[in-house]
Amino acid sequence: MTSQSRKLSCATSDSPSRGYAANPARRGFLGLVAGAAMVPFVSRRALAQSYPSRPVHIIVGLGSGSASDLITRLVGQKLSEQLGQPVVIENRPGASGTLAAELVVRASPDGYTLLLTNSADAVNATLNDTLSFNIVRDIVGIASFGTGPLIQVVHPSFPAKTVPEFIAYAKANPGKISFGSAGTGSLVQLAGELFKARAGIDMVHVPYRGGMVAALTDLIGGRVQVVFSTLPPAIEQVRAGKLRALAVTSKARSEALPDVPTIGDFLSGYEASFSNGLGAPRNTPDEIVEKLNKEINIVLAKPDIKARLSNLGIVAEPMTVTDYGKFRANEVEKWRKVIRAANIRPE
């Protein structure tokens, strides 16, 4: 290499650093850019480290005493102990849970306003085409609480004591059996519609605006003949002999009622379960979402919580944030098919 080329090479390699050092304004600008790029990372990390510094609110789109409400309060109490801050449960029933969901969608994405996510969200995503939000896109899934079966219950005086006997009676009396639900488009109705389709029978749907408690009250009173109820509000009535359990709707038997068969034992492929979990507004910092996921999964692993959930017919089902996101998306697709096949329309 000639003397001239060596000089050119050194000048070329050195010129950027010399230019940076010789230009204070440029150095200051690049420093500001680098600092600005670090601010979101640092602030989000600091926010997650200090979270929570005040009470956390979980919005439940169902009334007090519902299955989802009972489960949320049980998990919320232990979560409060884990976080060191109160966890406040707020019931905001209405429009099959969409009022609660919309409230959380519009809330600040700071981890202090969360949503009890459940199967109703998946149903509403298809049933209500006027929603101003997309539940999968606008509510990030944090963690699963668990899943549980519904239970097919009748009055003790009903002539059928098994699912096959119920189907035979329904076929002999088309249109004379009424099944109560927590409302049009509720998971309880969809479980009944799926049963109708698989069994090839005709039943009349009776929706109750008062939810499962109202439907079960009328079942005990003899005003409807069958309900596909969530397990928590029905299980004590079954144990007390006020209702007869024919079957559960899950793939496997429930630990809470191990002697009760599954509908799938008689109708191949039948399955309907409800799920509960926690969600947050879109853009909630990943660090907060992951922290909540970790703490909830710790709660679900506690023997006393697992036992209490099991007594309600719920199987604690810890999931990662990614797995729970996939689960919620799959639920939307599953119930979309049932809704369209049954031609269910909102009231």
C-alpha cells in the first residue's frame, strides 16, 4: 500500500469519530435520540417494578352470586395477598357482559382496571355485530383461572332419570319441554342448542334476564323442565335433592360430582365448558401482564384454592400469557360455529 493510500485509508476510518467529536451539536442530538429510545423501556420497567401501588379493580360483567363472580372473588382474595394491595371486585352486569368489557377496553392500560374474561366474551364476539371493540384484539389475556362443566339438571319429579330417557321423552313430546337459560346467546343456551342438535329433539328456549339464579328458581318451581346450568349455582341444589343431575357437559366427569356421567357418554363428541380468566386493556405493559400472570398462577397452585375451586366444579388451569391468548381465540371460533348452525340472533 502506498503512502498516499495509507493516508486515505486512515482518514476514511477515522473521519466519523473525529466528526462526532468535533461537532458538539451532533453529539448532543444523538445523545437525546438514544435517551428518548430508552425512556419507554426504563419507564415501563419502573412501572412494573412498582406495580401495584394502589388497589386493583376487577370488573365482572355478571351479577353477584354468579359462577364467575364466586370464582373471581375467591382468586381475587388470594391475589390481593400476593400483590400486597386490595383487589376490588366490581359487578357491572348488563348486555351479556359487553358493558363491563367496553368499560375496561376504554380504561387506562396501567394494570389497575382489569376484566373478568369468560366464555360469554367468545359468544358475544359473534352474536353481537354492533360491538365497538374486538374482545381478542382490545383485551389482552393475562391468565386463566380455570374451566368447568355445565350440568344438565331437571326437577326431581321429571320422568327421565338419565340422558337417554330424557331424549326418548323429548322425542315422544316434541316442543313440550322448555329449557331455561341465563339469556339469549348465553353459554347456557348454546349448550342446550348443541344438545338439541346432537340429540335430534325439539325444546323451547326460555331466556331469563335474571341469569342462572332466576332460571334455576323457575326450574325448582316447575315452570321450565331442564336447565344446562353452570355448576356453582346448581351444585348445592343437587346435593340438597331439590334438583336431579342427569349429566355434566365436559369431556370428563367432574370431581365435584364424580357419580354424574357426561353427556358425551351418550352423545358422541358433545362438549361444552365455561372458562374464566383475567384480561387487561390493550397496550398494558407486558411487564405488568407477565407479573399478574405469574402471581395468579401461584394462587392457582395453592392447595386450598385448588380444593375450593374443585368443590365448585372448576379445574384450576394455569396458562402462560401466550397459551391463554390462543385459548381465547379458539373459544371464539368454537362458539361461532354453534351460533351460526343454530341461527341464534340477539334479542
